[in-house]
Amino acid sequence: MGPFSGHMLQHILLMNALAPLVVGIARHQGIGCSRRQWPLATVLQLVLLWMWHAPPAFDAAMGDPTVMGAMHLSLLASACWFWLSVFS
């Protein structure tokens, strides 16, 4: 597996495995949001994915672990918002 494949696998696991798990725990503790927020959450995820994968941002993330952490944290947060709205 090359570096880009590994990077995409990280995104898939963060956004489609970890985020729903975090949201399930949050919902169990009474945290929720409006179901009507899913379109905004979807748009935010798409904007962040495009923004972070533009060549300058992607190169910065690949070259600096702090920037990579910011990328993953922002994508995880937007995925959590999306899944929270879907599960509500």
C-alpha cells in the first residue's frame, strides 16, 4: 500500500468507522442535533475534503504532522456532525 492509499484508508476509518462510534456514544449520553442539519454537515465535509486535498494544503499536511493532525481532526469533527444529524 502506497502513502496515498494509506492516507485515504485513514480518512475512511476516521469518517466512516470512528465518527459513527463516537456519535453512538454521544447519543447514549443524550447529545443530539436536528435531523435537518445533515445537508449543511454534508456540504462542510465536502468543502473540507476538497480544501485539504488541494495541492498546497495536502503538501503541507504530508510534510508537517501538526497540519496532518488538523486535517484529521477537522474531518473527524465534520463527520461526527454529519453522523449525529443522520442518527437524530
